[in-house]
Amino acid sequence: MQKHYDAIIIGGGAAGLSAALTLSRARRKVLLVDAGEPRNAPASGVHGLLGNEGIAPAELYRIGRNEVTGYGGTVRPGRVQSVQQEPSGGFSATLADGTAAAARRIILAVGLVDELPEIPGLREHWGRAVLHCPYCHGWEVRDQQIGIIGTGPFSVHQALLFRQWSSSVTLFLNDAVEPGEDQFDQLSARGVSVVDGAVQQVDSEAGRLTGVRIDGRHHASEALVVGPKFRARAELAKQLGLVPVEHPAGIGEYFESDPDGSTVVPGVWLAGNVRNPMGQVGLSMAEGVLAGASVNNSLMLEDVADAVASAKELASWA
């Protein structure tokens, strides 16, 4: 039997849970569907999150789910297989197990996928000794031997930035970066080593990252930095008529929305990395709150309009 909600939120990470909490506290009937695949699952802790510095991602989301259900929201594990807008203007969602739900609004907080370079051994260390964000994990690799694997022009910036956390930084050009003369001057002035040649593999010993191999030669590193391509999880958004676009910074694809998360499709909101690939957990939380409040406001205005229409219809029969 199809259940009806004010809002269905797809995605149970920081953005989706924050939106669900905001709407549940606004006394809206909310369903959050969580596939259980948070982007930051490999990380040992969430950093830069005031009041919860270093908390394990799984623990943060466990607390969030309890908070949502504590205010009457429904959190359901599962995967939304399809979602569509009904002629009435509402939405229906079908889960992989065949169950269905209907709602007046949809919030997509499905996040993104990190596409890493195809280098053997790299993904095995992703989120721990292989990272991309200094504000998320820079402190944890401070004073270590840090290698930057070139993936494009932004890699030079990464090398200069990570130099703040360590005096031992090496930029591996990886046949993907061609620094200009001014950039070479900057790297040299900051003591960043530059190594030419394609990275063939990531070396490990007893599960610990030890460096990279170029032309058969081992180059020691305790931590590696890459610039992944960010790909917003697009299937459900496309089903609703949204089209992914290239990010202006050249970091991948995302979906555009207004600052409050509303989109060109009436009734559909976005929150978190699906619309802001570079957002950390704290920003995703804030976007979830904003999207939830915006959805509630739209529902309130609709409720008021319906009430006025009903009142006028009753008056006409008086």
C-alpha cells in the first residue's frame, strides 16, 4: 500500500538527515530513504565539524537517524529505484523491494561518487592514506611525506596548499600536469619536489601505504593526495527532468539549484554534494536545514492557498 508524506528525502547522509530533522520538527510527515552508502564511509572521522570534531561518520549518522525518528520522522533503509512526478503535481517513489510512497515534495540528497585515477593500489587506501581535502584530513597527515599525484592543473595548487601541513611534499606530474615557469618558481620557493613520469602503481607494505612507483623506481610517501572527478549520483535526478552540468572549476558534474536547494522542476529540491561537490559535512548539514525550511515554507503557502479556496467555496454555499 502506498503511503503519503509531505516530503520524501532520498539520501541519509549529513544533508538528507538535516533536512529530515528540520521538516520533522516542523511537524511534517517525512520519509527518509537511506541506501547506506555515505561518501565518507572509509574515513575514520569527520573533521572541521564544531562540537563533533573527529566523530566517526557511522556514529554521526546513527545519532542523526535517532534524532529524526525522535521527532516523528520515518527513516527507512533501502534504495529508491524510480521516482516520478504525478499529473497532480505530487511525486511517487518506488523502492527496489517494490514498495512505494507518495509525497508532495522531493529532496534529493544522494551525494556523489569520487572517480579516482586508474592507478593500481590507489583506491585501497582512499579516505585514509589517500585523500584530497586538506581541511578534512590535512592535520592527520601533518609532518608526513606527502605525495601529490597529478591529475590536472589544480594539482599544483594542491601541492602548494598541502605544504602548510608538511615540509616534505612531492608533486608527481603523472603525465597530467605541465607547470608553467611561474609555477615551478613557486614550487621551488616552497621546497616542493617535482618528479616527472607516470605513476604506475601505489606501493604498500603490510597494508600501509609506502609510496608510488614510476618507471620501476620507488618514491617514498606516507600519504597521497589526488584530485578525483566528482560525479553527482544522477539517475533519480534525471528521471525528474534535471540535467547534470560540468562544474565551472572542472572538477566533474553536479546539478544546479537555487541557494535554498529549489530546482527548475517545481517540487524538487537538492541538498549536499549533489549540488555542491566541494561542500564538507558542516556545509552539507547547513544546506539540508535550508532545503528543509524552504520545503516547509512552500508547503505552508500551499496549505494556506487551499484553506482560502475552501473557505471561499463554503462561503459561496452559505
